[in-house]
Amino acid sequence: MLIHRLTVDGKDYFLPDPVDELRAKVLEAVKAGGGYVNIPPLRGGPGVDILFSPGMPVTWTQLDIGEGEGPGTGSGSSGGPDETFPDPYSSL
């Protein structure tokens, strides 16, 4: 199942596939100098209206969430071993 993450000014919104029409609305609002776009919820509800304006940080990410798959098999996994990172709090 494809889930899209829209990050607007540091806040994440998760959206069902497809998002082509929503992307076009966001782009249109930014090109117009700013405007509200309704972001639909992932599951039921009215959604949320977000004011998009030029210069606002917006990031789209596509996540492939597989049903019944084990850890490490979703989006971003290359099939290799999990990357390990040092604990930044170990010295505290």
C-alpha cells in the first residue's frame, strides 16, 4: 500500500494514494502567491486546511507499506542489513 507523507513547515501529514490532484492544488496555491489547500485525512474526517505560500518548506515522501512484511522491508530498505548509528546520548 502506498502512503504519502507531506511535510509542511516541520509537521507531517499522511495521505493515501493518489496525490497528483493534491500536488497540483498545492503548486497552484504557491504560484498564486499563497492560498489554502484542504489536506484530506488518511482515514475519514474533514481534513485540515493549510495555507501554502512561496518559500514555505514542503517535502513529499512516498512510503511503500507492505502488509504482513517483517521489519526493515518497507520503504527505504535495500534488503541489506539495517544501518546502525551511534547513540548520541550514551555520553550523558
